[in-house]
Amino acid sequence: MPDLSSADLDRSFLFGQRAMELMKAYRSSATPRSYAVWYTYVAGLNPQLTETVKRLTAEHGALTDNNVDLLFETYLDGRQLSSETERASNGVLAEIEQIMEMLDTALGSTARYGASLQAFTQDLAAPAVNRARVREIISSLVVTTRDVAANNRTLEARMRESRNEIETLRETLEAVRVESLTDPLTGIGNRKHFEEMLRKAVDHSAVQGQPVCLVVLDIDHFKRFNDLYGHLTGDQVLRLVAMTMRESVETRTTIARFGGEEFGIILPDCDRISAGEVAEKVRTSVMGRELVKRSTGESLGRITISVGVAVYRRGDTAVSLLERADHCMFTAKRSGRNRVVDDGIPADTMHDVA
């Protein structure tokens, strides 16, 4: 590792000092994760993290522990998954190498067996062969055949073991892949999964000409829940919304948490009317659930969400579609919250939701 110059050290200390100031200003807990997130932000080491921090702090005036955890897990903490992936991949490669060695051995054995059969055939065709020589040839052939059969049985057993081992490693890799795309708090897709699926949905729509709709929703007054009842209750709210989304949409639909309290629903092959129905179903289902504090059984009332719906237009990208859905969601916020705003409906025609 190269030595740091005096200027580099001064700069790193300044970054650290500024990170601590921002942690205090935006009411982030003094944890290693929080420091890592804010230091990365100050140093400009991860543009995606920087943009997300800017958006969250602009919208909410704070960076909660939930926000910090999500930012850390999304942008910074890839080491564990990478290590697990590397371990499983190396295991698969090792098994494949062993199989190749076994196949080489088997091919060599088969070649030798073929050569022996050819030699036996030539011996049997010789004009001076006698009964004793025939018995000798047959005896040698039996011994050689037994050796080949034993080698084949060993190869078959080892191949079966390798198949089982590779299947286990494949399942490990799949589990790691799923974990890398899952929000650990809610169990639904994370931002990485959301962005990947949205990009695929938009590309598919552009090529096939089939509709795709995007629903974005944000929990109303979420910061107030955290301030009044603590982060554990805030986590409960997030899980409740995720569970309601899961129960309200079809299997083919992608649902994800891609911000602190912001969620997305990608609806392939779905028109504006159907998307609006899905959005309204989620909104009313969330509002219809009473929130109860687990530790005391105390009723904390009901939560509401503001929802934006955007329909794919020719020339849209994943970014432009998301921006339009976000704009509709923020319009719903400004118009009184607890409502659905469609990108095809003028804002001045909206009405309050009871």
C-alpha cells in the first residue's frame, strides 16, 4: 500500500470531519455504517450513493438509521456476498477440473481397452493359433474387461458425487444472487433489483410494443412515525406496506423498496386503467390496516401512502419513466397525500380522498 502524502492525509481528515458534521446535522446515529456512508458521500467515491443521499436529505431533512442501513447494504457492503460467490464459484471450478481429470482417465482406459481388443482379434486370426492360445487370449480379455468395468463403476460413482456437489454449489450461488437483489428488512426486491427489472421492462416494451406501467408509492408522514415511536416501529410500518403490496399484486409483477420509505411496482403488459386499479387497491389496503405496537399492543392508528402512476411512452427510458412516476407521487403529496395521481390526469382535476 503506497504511503499517503501530507496533502492526502489532510484531505482524508477533512473528509472525516465533514462526515461527522453531516451525521450530526442530519441526525444520523454515530455508527460505523453511518460514518462509512457519510464519508463516501463527502469524498464523492460513489456517484449513485451521492445522488440518493441528496434526494433523501432534500425530501426528509434527515438520514435515518433505516436510510443508512439501506445505503450501506446497497452501495457499500458487497464484500460478504462477493466472498460467498467466489467460494461457491471456486468450488464449481474445482469439481469441473476433477471431472475433466476423470474423463481423461476414462478415455485413456477406453483407448487401451480398444488396443487390447484389436491385438486379441489379430491373435485369433493368426493361422497357427491353437486351443491353448485361444484360452490364454480369452482369459486376458476377461481380466481386461473386468478392469475396465471396475474403472467405469468408480467413474460413475465419482460423477454422481460431483453432480450432487455441483447442484449444492449451484443452489448456493442462486441463494447469493437472490440475497443480493433482496431488501433485508422487507423481504421484497431492493433498488438493484428494481432498476434491473425496470430497465428490462422498458426495453421489452420498446421492442415488442406492449404496455408497461410503473407505480411509485411513498409512506405519508413516515418521519413522524420514527420520531414518535422509534425506528423499530418504523421498520414495522415498512414491512406492513411491503406485505400489503405483495398481497395486492400478481406473481409476475415486480415489487421493490428502492428508497427509505419509497416503493415501486413494475406492471408488465398492463394498461393505464389496470395500473390505476392496482395502485388504488394498494392504497386502500394499506389505509385499511391498523398499526399495533408489538411490544405493548398499543394501537398507533392507520398509515396512508401517496401514489404516482406512469405509463410507458415511446422513447421513454427507465430513468424518464421513473422520473414521471416520482413526479406524480410528489404531486399527490403536495395535493394532500393519501391519493393516487396518474401521469395522464391533469393535477387540477384531482379531488380529495376521504
